[in-house]
Amino acid sequence: MTETRLNLALIGTGRIGRVHAGNIAKMSGARLVGIADVNQSSARECAAANGVTRVTSEYRELLNSEGVDAVVVCSSTDTHTSIIEDAARAGKHVFCEKPIDFDLRRIDGALAAVDAAGVRLQIGFNRRFDANHQRVRRAVADGEVGEPHLLHIISRDPSPPPAEYIKVSGGMFLDMTIHDFDMARFLMGSEVSEVYVSAEVRVDPEIGKLGDVDTAVTLLKFENGAIGTIDNSRQAVYGYDQRVEVFGSRGSVRTENQFPSATTISDDHSVRRDLPLNFFMDRYRESFAAEMASFVDAVLEGRQTLVTGRDARAPVVLGLAAQRSHDEHRPVRPEEVDI
Amino acid sequence: MTETRLNLALIGTGRIGRVHAGNIAKMSGARLVGIADVNQSSARECAAANGVTRVTSEYRELLNSEGVDAVVVCSSTDTHTSIIEDAARAGKHVFCEKPIDFDLRRIDGALAAVDAAGVRLQIGFNRRFDANHQRVRRAVADGEVGEPHLLHIISRDPSPPPAEYIKVSGGMFLDMTIHDFDMARFLMGSEVSEVYVSAEVRVDPEIGKLGDVDTAVTLLKFENGAIGTIDNSRQAVYGYDQRVEVFGSRGSVRTENQFPSATTISDDHSVRRDLPLNFFMDRYRESFAAEMASFVDAVLEGRQTLVTGRDARAPVVLGLAAQRSHDEHRPVRPEEVDI
Amino acid sequence: MTETRLNLALIGTGRIGRVHAGNIAKMSGARLVGIADVNQSSARECAAANGVTRVTSEYRELLNSEGVDAVVVCSSTDTHTSIIEDAARAGKHVFCEKPIDFDLRRIDGALAAVDAAGVRLQIGFNRRFDANHQRVRRAVADGEVGEPHLLHIISRDPSPPPAEYIKVSGGMFLDMTIHDFDMARFLMGSEVSEVYVSAEVRVDPEIGKLGDVDTAVTLLKFENGAIGTIDNSRQAVYGYDQRVEVFGSRGSVRTENQFPSATTISDDHSVRRDLPLNFFMDRYRESFAAEMASFVDAVLEGRQTLVTGRDARAPVVLGLAAQRSHDEHRPVRPEEVDI
Amino acid sequence: MTETRLNLALIGTGRIGRVHAGNIAKMSGARLVGIADVNQSSARECAAANGVTRVTSEYRELLNSEGVDAVVVCSSTDTHTSIIEDAARAGKHVFCEKPIDFDLRRIDGALAAVDAAGVRLQIGFNRRFDANHQRVRRAVADGEVGEPHLLHIISRDPSPPPAEYIKVSGGMFLDMTIHDFDMARFLMGSEVSEVYVSAEVRVDPEIGKLGDVDTAVTLLKFENGAIGTIDNSRQAVYGYDQRVEVFGSRGSVRTENQFPSATTISDDHSVRRDLPLNFFMDRYRESFAAEMASFVDAVLEGRQTLVTGRDARAPVVLGLAAQRSHDEHRPVRPEEVDI
């Protein structure tokens, strides 16, 4: 780590990997120095677009390089924990896309490796870095709304993923709600002590045939006594719907969706505005840049990242609890599904 | 019932009775012809304010009068069913404040008497007649949002009632959530098939000492497959918070709170507006007038009222189910608590 | 004036007369005791609807009655000043619909009669009593926005009146902008020292053929140094558009239109709400009731009305100045058109 | 111009120059290849931050380089026309910050040089590229609001510039309103045929002592018959206030300010949100990037830029007309001040 610039290597050059590559390229405090992907043509394309010369199909090569300070793990979920372990042993800091894994034992193995090596780990829960969510968190943390009593998270996708994706997604609670579990912990600053799920197949019967659901409300009880709900749908025809509200003893804070512009049109039918942003890459564009900047700063300044290994693990436990609550039709406490 | 004017008698002259008296006085299709209250000074005061000459402490006198077509029952809840039965036997139509009663057997007795007499009965679920709720119901009924998948009701009072009231209220679910159970049935046009409650004492420990709760989320499953939540708090410091959202296959419809004006002030601290209306009499002023007009029209035109005996009973069942869910910490189906 | 109830007689039973009759009927502090209209069938109809027994075609009969404390003048504009003079001489207080007249000499005659008799006069500039406008006025008067620098009034009708009306209207500035001149004086608490008009025929060529305009911006200079604009159109296809903004040294206050409900619908085309209220009787319903209540209170309590004779005259002067500015294509000071 | 990448040189490395440098650095279709500034330390700093190696104090060196396709002129206003002429003669395309100049003869000389050389010229009216303004323009151009009748532009700065700046600014109309004159022409797609100004010193007496104003309303008449207003203040204490509205025969389109987040907080005092963005660099961040991308695309694709030489000149004429209207207190037509 020469000067104050962090040398990063990217592992995995799919959609999200390229977003991170582009953001790193614009940062003054970081430099992308290597790219690994088993798909070599994808790796080369991504490298060319970002002025990176070192390209490999074997990520371990990058881990062995002295010129690499940290890795950004954007490969498929099933490779996350082993790459984290390898990186930690090589003394590299790790930014890893969510979810870290669905298996708690494997997660614990990876986190132990990180601890043993004393490297930094940050998980890609980018929504924490969104301006709206930051403002809500600040209102809660600063006591602007007093003691929190109620939390509501609405989190609806514009359209369901293809069946092929659903099959390997781990189910709606581990694929989609996991973001909201993280958001719930982040906004409230308190752990979830119980989960109850009510879920249905309402959007697409094919999803039901695959054993999954597409519409759900997850009820949360927090250790601080607050109650929360998470509203999920795989299909909001008007676009990406992401809103939160925290209600407390001294008031309430809530957010609205993000629109392409603040323009309103009145005609003889209605007063209307264009639909909110429809694609998570547009909606959360700035949060992706902010989370990477935050990771780079944390490593450079030698302090804890804002999304830790514990933050990687807890939502997986809640996702497993949610699945069991759905299966057994009863409230479930996290420790019932924890190992 | 001479001409097309309905002659009404009022039984009970407390706050809500006086609201109805005032609204009737302004209607061209109705006339307030008698007032009964065991508190004679209250009855006389209300009569004077509305130009009514016939005043009695004994409501049965009014039921025996040929000049009375219908009664408006605003006495205490424990008197509702017996007055309804008396009125029905006397051939008088009945408008009765909610809740009709907390005892299902007594409710069934009153509804049987109404059916036997062939008179009309309307229950004072005034919120159905609010412009916002009417618009949401229309959007759902007309298919503007497609098949409903999710419902959210936020229903928070500005401040908790006194302990004396809490003691006799029947508990939060029968006192406060009962309105929202009615709203849920009204907006969705579907019956609730299961209830799960998560509730806490967060506002005032005194409420907890009385065995009641002050903060709750009630999760509903509907027969049409939709999922709903009701968010209740006894204390929203910013005022009366009443919002609903129905999300469906073709879109979403939602309402905002009612403000005293549509004025915004920007200064060097914030862009702000004054607090929403703080008192249910202000917030729902027009809905009280509209529900009475609707009752009068239904009777004059000889058709079913818009809030029937069945609508009086169903929310009580749901309130009992909610209480049991809270007590037993598990999802409860309405038939478990029905007789 | 027995007790604390004001006995009012209504002169003129057109649309606005009936609105006032209905509002008076609902007031506890006033009583409608007589109705006059040369159109006797209209007078009788209005009387029947409001429980008034005394009906005449000759308003002077009512002026001569001891049972009448005040008159509400809703007859055609050309009769206003003579009725005011007659009423004043008879010692009756007067509520008179706007405009008082278009002729400054006649106006001065009427105001002199009012002064000589020592009766109260209030002019029907109802918009002053609207909750939005009251809130803006309060923000300005209380210094919430500091010293006022800029004022904007948007005042657009849903559709133009018929040609017959345009012909006798006195022109757009005296018919439509006159309300906004009053609003400008009310909101700013300062007199207008200069007017400049830019006006066009954009909505309907027929209006142009009658020598009038249908689209205008009127620029105002105030004695306090502030600058204002009034935006008028005879046709806003989306409904009645009435918004104001006052910008000052410490901030800005502005109002939005009034909607039938606070309901928003999101579908795959837009996020929209229903059109704002389309009819001035709906938009300003409460302000009509409030202005009459204010008049009754002022008389009963023996204090100045909130819209005085001076407030009746000033907007007429400004309307004449606006017309001259338009005709001569130059800024005009009020004293140029005053007598 | 090898491949499809445009080689740009930057002249002037003040605040706005650095914004352009940073945006160019992020573009795939352009490359910053040289930087000129008489302030050599500023030039070197800017070069280092953007990975540019060629730095000079003499911009003509860059004009003589074959490796430069176009220049971005961000030097002081008084140097604009001569640099444009030099660049045009050297066959370089030009992006020039606004205003091009205050002297119409010098402007015409520069435009003639551009025409003679056949190079592209774009003026830095960045607000045209803002998502809100683009949406309004599209609504007008596509007929969504029908024939435009009225235009309102509100354009208020958070705080006045220092006296030193005011002295050389050319006056409020040429310094501040010039942006709004461009916006007016852009949004309406019609030329201004007459200007009338009402202006005052309300914010700071020092500005008045310098012979300038700080608060103004400029009334516009358009060739298409529409009427417009521009509201300017040097000081809006709540932040940068930039809103527009176009009202037409079929409806109205309007924009709101840009806020740092869409978060609302309700407490026992108000329902509020944080202040809008306070700095034009934040408010128009994306429009600066978009205008440069648009310039690069226009040059690469060999088509007309979206802000032409004519667009550079017209607002200066309107600024001069506004100044004369203010001085002579009468409406002024642009041809009166044109040469």
C-alpha cells in the first residue's frame, strides 16, 4: 500500500463486478490493478474498459501479488467463502458481495479466517449507503424520532427474475428479504429476536412450482422492544419500490421513492409524474460508489468497515428463520436456526 | 315517514351523539324529532341546540312514537344490543355507533331481531365514508390496481386515552384496531382468514399495568390470498396518523394524512408544513356527515345500508382473534374464537 | 338585535345568495329572517329551503323592518351601491358581494353613506378566509418569512364564462384579477404603487372579438418595495388552479391546490392523483362559511369587519389601472386612474 | 481525431474548468490531452488530478497541436471571444463557458470566425441538460401541455456574491438572468419579442451602491404569443431555488427543487424535510457531465451542437434589453438594443 492509494483486484466481472470496477476507476484513493474471471473474454473486456493490464483466470495469482492490497469479490455466491479464506490467509482485505453464503458453518469458517488474519472485511449491503437510508439512520441514531417503536420496510422489485435464477436463489427470504433484514438491523441499531412470515404465490405460479414464494410480509420483533414489518413483492409494475419508515416516541421518519426528475404534469385526466426509477442500478447508483469509497477509506485508515462479518452473517440467520416460520407457520426465534 | 323526509330520534347525547344531531340538522332529507338520554340536562342542551322539542329520559317512549322512523344509538356500548332489539321490535330502523358489543351472543341476538323485524341497521364505521378511503376502495373495486396482493393500514392516535377509559375499552384490539379490521374488510372486499399479532407496551407503562398494550402490528391473511398489516400506536406526537395502501398486480394506491392547509414554509432550517389534523372529529368531520346521509338515503330508498349487521359482527370476531393471538403467541383463525 | 343572534335579510337569491343562505342557516349566532328578490319564484324557493317565511320582491321592505339587523347583498353588481346606501340610511349593517361597483364615484357615494350611518360593511372577498391564504398571511404578518420581497399569485379558472357574461363582466381585470388584487393587498399588507400588464387572447378568439383578453400576467410594485405577479388564465383544463407564494428575507411560504382526496395511484404508466377541485364553490366552500361567520361576529361584537369599504375600492382602482396599462402598453400608477 | 475518441484541451482551470476536467476524465468517448492556464500552479494541479501531462501557460500552443480536436474555454469572460476566434482559425471545435461576452460586436466577430472555419461551437448553458428541464422541454415540444400560454421561471441563488464579483459581473441581468433567458428560449422554443423589468435592491444595500439590483421580476413576451416571468433573487436563505412551469392549452408542467434525499420527518412541531441543495455544483452536477457528453457526441457525429452560437448571443441581447427596461422604466423590444 504505497502512498495513500489502495490497490484493488477484482474477482468476477459480471454486472455488479463491472459497476465496482467503474467506481474504483473514478476514485482518487484507489486503483484497480488486476482482474480475475474464469470467463477470460469477460475479464479482458472489463480490463480494457477500465485501463487495467493484469488479467487472469486464476484469482489466486492476484492474491499472491504484493501489488494487491485488497480484493473485491463479485464471483458467484458459492465461491465467496473459499475466496475470502484464501484472501485472508494471503493478508488481503476483502470486499465481498452479498450474500456471503447460505451455509452458516461455511460463513463461520470464512469469518474465522478473516479474524485470524486481522484483515478488513466489508459486505456489499450497498443500500446502507443510500442517502435516504443514511438520513433515516441518522434520525434514529440521533434521537430525532425518540425511542423507535415501529419499523416498516417496503421492498418490491419491478419484475421477477427468470425461473433459472429462482432455482438457485436460495428462496425469496435469502435472495431478496436478506437486504431488508440488513436494512432492519442497520436502521434500528438493534438485533431481531423473532420472525414471523406470511407469504404467498401471487405474481407467478411458476415461482410456486419451484417451491418459492413471490409475495411476503415478514414481521420482526427487535431486542429493543420495537416491532417491524418487511413487505416484499417480486413485481411492482410501476418500478422499483423502496421505502422505509421508523416511528418512535418523538416522531416518525420516512422516505419516498427515487424519481428520474421532480417534474409534474397536469392535464385534463390527472396530475402525474413519470414512474420512479425502475432498475436497482439506477436507484442505487450512488450507494454503490459510496460503499466502495467507504471500504477504501476504512482500509486506508485502519478502522473497522461499516458492514462487518457479523453483518454478513446475521441476515442469513434471519433468512433461515423466515423460511422456517413460513414452513412451520409459527413465529421463530433466530437461535432456533442458528448452529 | 311522510313525504321523503326521515324522522330520526337520537338516543345518547355525548360527544358523538351531538355530532350526529348537528349533521342531521343540516340535512334536507331528515329531521331530528326526539332526543333521549338518562342525563336529562345533557339531553335538553342538545335538544335546544338543534331545535328539537321532544326530550325524554326513557328511550322506549321514542320507540313507541309513530312520528319516529329510525333511531340513532349513541349510548354506552353495553346498552347497544338491547336498544337495537327494542327498536327492531318497534319497527324502527337503527343507526348504531360502533362497536355494536363485545359479546358475540348478544350481537347475534340483536342481529336476529333486526332480521326478524325487517328493519335496516347501519353501524357507525364512519371511516368508510372518508374521501380517501372511498377512493382507495374504488381503485380496488374497479381493478385500477389489479388483483390486490398486499394491504397496509397505519392507524395511530395522537395520544392515549385516560386509564379510566382503557379499563373499560375492551383492550386495544376491540377499541382501536376494530376500526382497522372494518377498514381492511371494506378496502379489500374479502374476509380475513387468519390473524397474527405482535404487540408491546411502548407508550405508557400504566397501560401495561392494566393488562393492555399500546403498540401493535396485526398481520392479516385474506380469503382472496392477500396479506395485510395494521400498524397501531396509541401515541403519534405529530397528530392523528391514518394512511392506507393497497398494492396489487397492476399497481398501488395509497393515501396521505389530512392537513389543515396545503401550505409549505421554507426557511433556513427546513422545508416544512404544519402538523396534520390532530383530532378525529376534525380528520373525519365530513365522513360523519356522509355516513348519516347514506343511512337516511338507504332507509328512504328501501335498500341495504352500506355497513350492515354482518359488518358489525366481523370486526369483533377479528378483535377477539387478535387478542387470542397476542395471548397465545401464534396465528389464530377467526373460527377459533367464533361461537 | 336581541340576545346575541344577528337577524339577517338576504337580497338576491342567485347561486351565491343561496350559498350564503345555507351558511347562515347553519350558524348559531345568526338567523335568516327575510329574503328579497325581484324574481319571486327564486326567492320563494330559497326561502322554503332555509325555513324563511318572510319573502318580498321589494328589498326596501326588509330595510324598514325592525327585525332586520343586517342585509346580505347578492343582487347584480349594478344595484350594489344603491342598496348599500339605502341600507346604511336605514341603519342596517351590510355584507355585499364583490365587486362593489366599477364606478369609483358611485363607490365613494356608497362608502360615504356607510360612514355617515356608522354601520358595518363587509365585502365578499371570500378567498381571504381560505385556510391556505390565512396561513400565508399569518406567515407574512408574523415575520416567518422575514421582509417580503416577491409575491406570486396563480389564479386560473377551469373554463371561460359564456360570451354573454364576458360582455357585461367589466373585462378580465375587473372580473377576475380583482380577486387577486385583493389577495395581493391582503397577503402583503401593503398597497400597490404601480401596475404593468401583459395580456393576450390565447384561449378563445371570441373573447378577443368582445374586446377582452383571457390570458394575462400583471406585474405589481408595492409600497413596501416588494414586486409581485398575478398569473391569470380563463382556462386551466386540469381544474381550478389557485396558488400563491410569498418570498422574503427569511424564507418563502407557498400553497398548493386543493384536491378531492390525498390519494395517489401508481400503475405502469405514471404516479398520479385525481384532478384538483374544479369548481370554485367546492374549492372555497369553507371560506364562504368563514367569511359570513366573520361578518356576523364583527357586527355582534361591534368591531371593524375584516374586509372594509377601503378593501372594496382599492381593487377596482387597480383593475382600472391594469386595463389602462394594457391599453397604453406602459406601467401605470393607481393615482392616474383614481378620481 | 483517431478512432472515436475526442481529444480535448482545457483553457482555464478555475472551479468550472476543473468540473469539466473531471467529467471528461470519466468519459469513454473523450480524452483530456492538454491544459492551459496563465496561473501555472493551478494548471499543474488540475493536470495532475486528471492524469494530463501536457501543461502550458500559453493556450495557443494547444491550438497549434495536431493532437487536439477541440478546446474547452473556461477562462475569464473577457478572453472568450478572442480564444474562440483563435481556436476557430486553428480548426478546433469549441466548448465555451457562458456568457460568451457582453459586447455584441465582439460576439458577432467570434461567431463569424466559427462559421468561416466550419467548426462546432457549444455554449455552457448547462441547465438545459438538467433532467427536470429536459422533461419540461419534452412536454412542451411533444405537445403534452398543448400550445404554451404562460411560462414561469424561479431562479434564486442561496446568497449574493461578494462586492468584487458584483462590480465586474455586468449586472444582475447579464450575470444571473442570462441563464434564465436561455432557459426561457429553450423551454418555449420561441424567441422573446419584448422585455419589461421590475427590479429592486432588497437583499443588500451594498449591491445598490454598486449600481446593481438583487431582486427582480422580468416579464417576457414571446413571438408565439406566450407570456413569461423570471423571478430572480440573490438570496434565498433556504438554498438554491430553481423551478419552472409551462402552462398551456392542454395542461401544465412544472418542476420542484432538488433535495439531498426524499426523507421526511414528522415530530411534534412540523412535518419537514431537509433544505434543498444549496450549491449550484451539487444541484447541476449531472447536467455539467451531460452537456460535455453532448458536445463530444455532436463533434464526433458531425452534427450541430444543442447550444449554438445563436443561443450564446440571444440571451445577451435580452440582458441588455432588460437593463434598458429597468433604466428607462418601460417595455423594451430586443431590436432596440441590438446592433
